[in-house]
Amino acid sequence: MDIKTLLELMFGLLTVASAIWVAFTPKLLHAGFSLLFTFFGVAGLYVMLGADFLAAVQVLVYIGGILVLLLFGILLTTAMPTAELTVGGTRRGQGLALGMLLLGLLLLAVFRAGWPLSMNALPETTASDIGKGFMTTWLLPFEVASILLLGAMLGALHLARRAGEDQ
Amino acid sequence: MDFSGLNVAALLPELLVSGGGLLVMALHAAFRGRQDRQLVWVSLASVVAALAFCLNPLTVEPGYFGSALSDPMAFAGRITVLAALVLLLPGGVAYARSRNLPQAEYLSLSLFAATGMMALASAGDLIVLFLAVEVLSISLYCLAGLMGERESSRQAALTYFLAGSFASGFLLFGMALLSGSAGTLDIAALGTGLARVSGTGTQWVALGGVVLMIAGLLFKVGAVPFHSWVAEVYSGSPTVVTAFMSTAAKAAAFAGFGRVLLALGSVSEAWVPLVGICAGATMILGNFTALVQGNFKRMLAFSSVAHAGYLLLGLMAVGAAGESLEAVIFYLLPYVLANAALFLVAAKVSQAGSGNYKLDDYKGLARRNPWLAGLLALLLLGLAGMPPLAGFMGKFMVFSAAVRAGHTGLAVLGILTSVVAVFTYLRPVVYAWFHEPEESGALNLDGGLAFVVWVAGAGLLLLGLWPRLWLDLCAGIGV
Amino acid sequence: MEQWVLTLMTFVPLLGAAVITFLPKDQHNLIRWTAAAFAAVPLLLAFWVWQTFNRAGVGVDDLAGFQYVVKLPWIPAYNIEYFIGVDGLSAPMVLLTALLSFLCIFASWGISKQLKGYFALFLLLETGMMGTFVSLDFILFYVFWEVMLLPMYFLIGIWGGPRREYAAIKFFLYTLAGSVLMLVGILALYFQGGQTFSLIELMAHARDFANPALTIFGMNFAKVLFVAFFIGFAIKVPVWPFHTWLPDAHVEAPTAISVILAGVLLKMGTYGMMRISMPIFPGAMQDFAFAIAVLGVINILYGAYCAMAQEDLKKLVAYSSVSHMGYVMLGMAALTPQGMTGAALQMFNHGTITAMMFLLVGVVYDRAHHRQINGFGGLGAVMPVYTGVAMLAFFASMGLPGLSGFIAEVLVFLGAFQSYKWLTFLSALGIILTAGYLLWMIKRVFLGPLNEKYKDMPEINARELFTLVPIGLIVIYLGIYPIPVMDLMDGATERLVTLVTSF
């Protein structure tokens, strides 16, 4: 087992284990911190796959931005840091069944698939390719995403403001 | 960089509508909300401009490097969405104004949602498809929460958000597996990509992708077994938003997913049985549940589940055969017209009666406003599929596609369940015409609502008698 | 130009309905006379068609035999056409529809509630009926067939008796269930029959449909479809055991609507069998002929038996319709020229006779506000003219020689006897039962001691006579000399029989 495979395995384990912790811990704050490791693990996997720019974005945006905001939100809201979350028993059963079904489907896919290897050499750096892609082939998704963010922001702002006004 | 494949004009309708949304926001800010009454005209102007472009497109080349298509389905889907918007925006603004809810936010979110819907109808690759779904979903979540003043509305928004996020997860996962195994994100190329891996182990990955994507689709359109959110969300959301969800959003979803299924025609044996069972179950469950509702809004909610079943049947039949989606495209327009008008009528009648959408509110409507009662009957019977109204031609096309594709059993099931549907739709008609009113006094419509109801009624009759109008238009503008 | 006559007949009433919706609603007489004027146009045109109809033409599966044909594309994507025309099967029905619709406008003079709506729906109903009889395109036929349903539903549901809502919904759902079965059949035929909805072209594919290798749901294609269409039409006739909607609908419907229901709508069932089931599935028709004959006999006997037990005059007449439609079924199933002509003639004659009977019931109901047979007595002494007309109608219904009912029944028996001896004997019992219930009713209503309550009952008035006398004259005239109607249908019925028996 070479070092690369070992690292991949490690990042994978880190991601899955911390994600399980996020899902199952009843303490909201613990879940938030644990999410840090999930994001980090995913960033590591990106690096292993040669997607350096994506890994950097993952760290910057998800860890530096979203997670920090999330933790701020939890810590600044009264009662939230100590809040405990529970999921009802029947729902847990349903979720487990659905999850197992999905897992089965994926395992089937993973093990049955031939996984043909692409022989192209990995690019040295991906940032410029991604940049060009966003300006040409993937211009529309880029623009649509901006509308998406705008709509979400508008709605979120207004919902938050209204909640404040109600008091 | 080579920009020769850009062709911005292909995306003009979307640009006009989203531009309208931005302009509304800017004007709202510039006038500090003092001129909000005029914003509806700005919005309608952008919608009408987009509609005019769709009816007479300057270009028919695909744009944005193949991400935005200009085929008949794209135009038909866009026109359907825009038509729903024209019918619903004035009513929505009036609703917001009467309850002191923010008009500008309502308008711009509606326009953004419509942008997403139109992008979905014309999406050429999976990325745009997914983003478009998200744009329309997120805008609708916000609208559902934004426009409500009651607890049920917030609850509906939350339910819609959770169900929608779940569906998005399925969708995205499915897309990843599908595009990974087919080696392309281009929807039209999925078929050939999958044909290349068929027989190899990779086809199992593709199969997983197809199943997950279809699950996501069924979720989004509210088909069995993923229909449970529909009743709560549709009846809990403000009626103008419900109308938007059940008409334009559904039309766009069917146009977008129709395109995907059409591309997956080469692996139809993998998904046809699955979709077939769901379509059958949706027709049965939707119609029978609608039958027992005592609440008009819930009845419409379940009837829209039932219609999703018929549309699925149509998608399945034409998708498997790799034929055009003419039947589905045709089905959608009268469905959208009738549903949009009925939801608005429901809001009006309920407001003048019990306030909670009881069927009893319709008792004696014919005495209070015979024209409204007549048009109500026309719209309901149009939805039910009585000839010579357009609903009949839609059902006829869907069932004939099903029979041609060899799904005669499902066509028979569809026809039998539509008898149940007729019975459901007749109940308000019976109340309106055969019962004595509980409250006396005329029930007058304001100009906007009267316009909507008459346009929808005339549309149903016209499309029923001359289905060619719409079919030729769809065929003519896209070729 | 003259080929547009059928189009005019079909759509002039629709135009009338549109005009009526824009009339002021308190101008009752204006509304009534407008309706009458718009109903008079199809009647005049129908007479003209009857006069100019080329009796030598055959029709059925031979397009050349159809007259006043119009064939225009309607929805080319599906090969759906505006394809209309008349032959010997439809021409008498068109005449009957136009006549009864016109007279029923006058029978509706007493309607006072929501007059505009009533007459507009009535004219819409006439459009539906006319369209159904002249359509030669299956989808067009289906559309008109359904168009007919809605006005009928509202006419019963709004202007009907106390249990109108129940009756209207029952009528609607029964007929709808029948017609949707038909729709599946239509689609299946379309894809097996060269993607056409033209009835004439579908008939040319009869051999393809009858191919034993062709299956649907694992069963023989032609047989399954024949049964599907048969059920669709049988509900309309109505054939036992699908008849239960009929008494309810008749009892609750206003008089004029009962007349149309019994006089025209019931005929659509048997007309559909002749126009569609027989020529498209001749082989299956041969296979099922005996079963249909048996159902016909059941209708005759069961209908008559039920009629005998009725206390309500209108229900009695309703059940007599069930019984008389049985003769049509029997004559049709005999697959002999006499039987078929008898069936077609019976359709026309029953339309006129039963119309008279319902109108007569309406006359006493308007005066006494009830229809209990035992509640009257000795009306003959108070209303001699009324009684005279009533006797004419009831005797014609009994099949007395010299009146039109007789000829048709004799032809049916003659035709049926060649095919099913025992069934014909059995059905002859129906004549005795018919005479039984009618005579017993006449005794209780018109003869016997006068019921004091009704000693001042006003005599039948001129307007009512105007609705009854023309039909009465036709009943007498056709009883003596049936040729003017028979020669319309002779060619077509013979052709139909050959088509089935030579298959």
C-alpha cells in the first residue's frame, strides 16, 4: 500500500467518521465542530484527486466562511449552544431503512462497475481551466447560480427581518 | 477564449425575466418602497416582453455553448410558465397588498423562480438542470414563507424546504452517478454515453444514477410514493403561491425531466417499469384522495397529484419510444390555465365565505354570480377532461401515446381513474348549481380576477376545439 | 353548397344557445320564441334532407352511399377529421331529433326558473345529439357524445324533481363510465386500423381486427373491443342490467327532457351498435348475436314486468321504454333484413310514441302535481280530448295494427323468428304484458268512477295539443303507410346485414 492510498483512506475515514458524529451527536455545538473535520476530509480528498483549486475553495468557503458563520450562529443564539437534538424512533427506523437501501445501491454500483481508468495526465494546476470553463462552456450555470444566490439572499433577509419585526 | 458558441439571444426570455426581477428590487430600493404599487407593471412588462420573444423568437440556435436549448419543448415550457405568471402576478400583488405583505419581494422572487423554471425547461446539460431546479425551489420556499401570515404557512414553507432539499440530494447524487458513467454532462449525449458502457460493469453505476434521479423527479413533481408533502405544502401555503407551485413549477419540472427521460430512452427497460408503477399508483391515489376532500384547496392539491400521474404516463410512453413530447407539452398548458384560475377563484370564494376553503362555500354560487359559477364548471370540467375542452385533448394525447407504446393497461387505468376525477370535480359544480346559497348577495369579481377566469376559460375552449393552435406553435417556433 | 346542411343543422342550435345567453333575462317570451326559432331551422332542414335524400344510396361502409358529406381536417397530427354525412341509418334519427327538439321547446313553455339557462342548455343538447348522429369520425362522434352529457346533466339537476341531484349524478356517471370504455376502444382501433378515426376506413379494416392472432390483454382483440363498445352503448340503451339510471333520471327530469331522453338519447345506444359495433366487428357480432338477442328478450320481459308494478305514471312509461328498446335489440341481433329494418323502424317509432306518452304524463302532472296512477280516476269524462290523444299513444305503444308501433314489432318478430324461434315465442309474451300494464293503467286513470278532486281539471290546451298532434299524425300515418321512413333505411339495413352475415 503506497502512501497515496494510505492518505486517501485516512481522509476518507476522517470524512465519514466525523459525518457520522455530526449526524448522531445530540449536542448541536459538537455537531458544528465535528463538521469542521468533515469539510477538511473532503478537501483532502480533493487534493488527492488532483483538484487543488477545488480543495482550496473548499477550505476557504466551507471552513473559513460557512462553518464559521454556522458556529457564530450557534454561539450567539441564546439556548442554542446547549440545545439537544433528538430524532423520533419511527423516523429513525425509516431513515435507517432508506439509508441501507441507498448504501446497497451504491455498493452494488461500486463493486459491479469496471471503473475504466482515464490515461490523461493530470493538469499541473486547475484554476485557469476552471476559470476558462466558467467563462465559456459553463457560463450559464455560473449565471444561474448567481440568480440562485440572489433569490436565496433576498428571501433569507426578508424572513429574518420579518421575524424581528414580529416581536 | 472562443465566444462563438455564446449566442446570448437564445437566453433572452430568461434574461428579460430575471432582469425584471432585478429592476423591481432596484426600483423598490431607489424609491424606498413608496412606488411599490407600480412595480407589478414593471414585472408584467418583462414577462410580456419575454412572452413576445418566445412567440416570435429571433434565433433558434442553442446558446451558451449548448447549455440553453431552443427546441419546441423549451419554448413550450417557457410559454407555459410565462402564461401562468401573467395570470398569477396581479392576483398575487393584490393578495400581498391586502395583507400588508411585501410586494417588491414577492414580485422579484416570483420572477427569479420563473427564471429557474424557464432555465429548467430549456436546460441542455445536467448542471444547468440542477441549478435551475434549485433556483425555482429556493425562490418558492421563500415565497411560501414570505407571503404567509399564519403558522400553517411557515410550516408549509419548512416542509417544502425539507422535502425539496431531500429531493435535490437524490437528484444530485443520481446526476453524479449518471454523468460519471456516461462520461458527459450533456443531456442529449447521455443516451449514446450510456450505450457505450452497456454490458460492462459501469452500467450498474448508471442504473443507480437513473433510479436516484427518477426518485428525485418523483419527489419534485409530487408523485407517489413521494407525494406526502404535497397536501401540507399546497394547503398551507398562501393560495397565490400554491397556484404558482402547482402550475408553473410543475410544468417546468415536467419539461426538464421529460428531456432527461427522453435522453434515457435507450435504457428505457431500466426505468419504464419503475415509472409505470409510480404513474399508476399516483393516478389511483391522487384521484381517490381528492374525491374524499371536503376542502377545495386540498382537493385541488390532490387532483394535481393525480395529474402528475397522467403526465408521468405520457412521459413514460413517449420517452421510452424516443418520440416527441407533444402529448406532455399539450397536456400542460390547459392544466396550468385551469389550475391557476381555480386557485384564485378558490381564494376569492373562500374569502367571501368560511375563510378556510370549505366546499360548502360553493353552495348556491350560481345564484350569487352565474357567470362565475359557469366558468367554474367550465374550468373544473376542463381539468376533468370532458370534451370539447382542452383537458380532453390532453388526456386523449397522453392515453393514445400510452396505447401506442403498448401500455394499454395503464391507459385503461388512467381512463377509469379519470371517471373518479370527474366525480370529484363535479362536487363543487353540484354545490354551485343545484344547491341554495347559504349567504345571499352577489359575489362580484374584481377586474383582475375576472380577466384571469375568462382568459383561462376561453383558453380551455379554444385549445380544445383547435388543439392545432398550440401544437403548431410549439412545432413552428422551435424547428 | 348543399353539403353544409348537416353542419347548419348541428350548429344553428349552438348559435341559438349563444344568442339566448345575451338576451335580457326577464323577457320570457322573447327567450322562448328565440329558442323555438333556432330549433325550427334544423327541423326545416331535416325535412329538406328527408325529401331530397337519395333512397338508392346504401351507406354503412360505402362512402358513396353517404349524403351531404363534409370531410375536413381537424387535428391532422392525429388524423382527426371533421367528417360528417348521413345514410339510411342516421337520416331517420336526424329527422327524429330535429322534430322532437322543436316540439319540446313548446313542451317547456311552463318552465319558469332560470329560463335563459334552460333554453341555452336545451339547444346545446340538440347540437350534441345532431352531431352524434351525423359524425363519421370516431373522435368527433365521441366529442359530441360527451357534449350531450353535460347539458343533460344540468337540465335534470337544476330543473328536475325533488331527487334531481341524485338522478343527475347517477345518469352522468353511468353514461360517462360507458363512454370512457369506448375511448380506450377507439384508441386501440386507431393503432390497429392504420391510424385513422374515420369509421368508414375502420370498417375496411374489419378483417385485420378479426385476425385471431391479434390479442389485447391476452384475449381476442375483436371480441374484447366488441364487448367494451357494447357495454358503452348498452348503458345508453339501456340494456338490463345497466338500466337502473333510467327510471331515476326519467322521474326527476322535467317533461321535455324526459321526452328527449327517451325519444332520442336511448336510440344512441342502438344507433352506436349499428353504426359502429356491427360493421367494424362483424365476426364478433356473429359470435355475440345470440347473447344480445337474449339480453333483448330480458329487456322486453323485465321492462314490461317492472312497468306493471309501477305506481308512478312516469316510471311506468320509463320502464315501457326499457321493454320497447328490447325489441330493437332483438331485431338487430336476428341479423336478418326484416329484423334489422324492424329494429331501425322501431327506433324511430318508439321515439315518437314514447315522446307522446311523456308529453301526456306532463299534461296531467302540470295540473295535478302528482303522477300516482291510483290518484286519478275517470279522467276520460273530464278531459275527453286529452283522453283521445292518450288512447292513440297508448294503443300505438301496445302495437295495435294501424298505428306505427305495429309495423316495427311485426318486422322484428318476422326477422327474429328466422333466427331464434324460442326466443321469439318468449318475447311475444312481452306484447301481452305490455297490453296488460297499459290497459290496467288506462282503467285506473281514465275509466272508472271520477275522482272528485279532479272534476274541474282543465282540458288539454292548444299549446299542449300543438306538441302532441304532429307526432300523433306521424304515428297514424306511418302505421298505415310506413314507406316514407322505411325506404330511407332499407338500403342501409340490408347492407348492414350482408356485411355481418357474409363476413
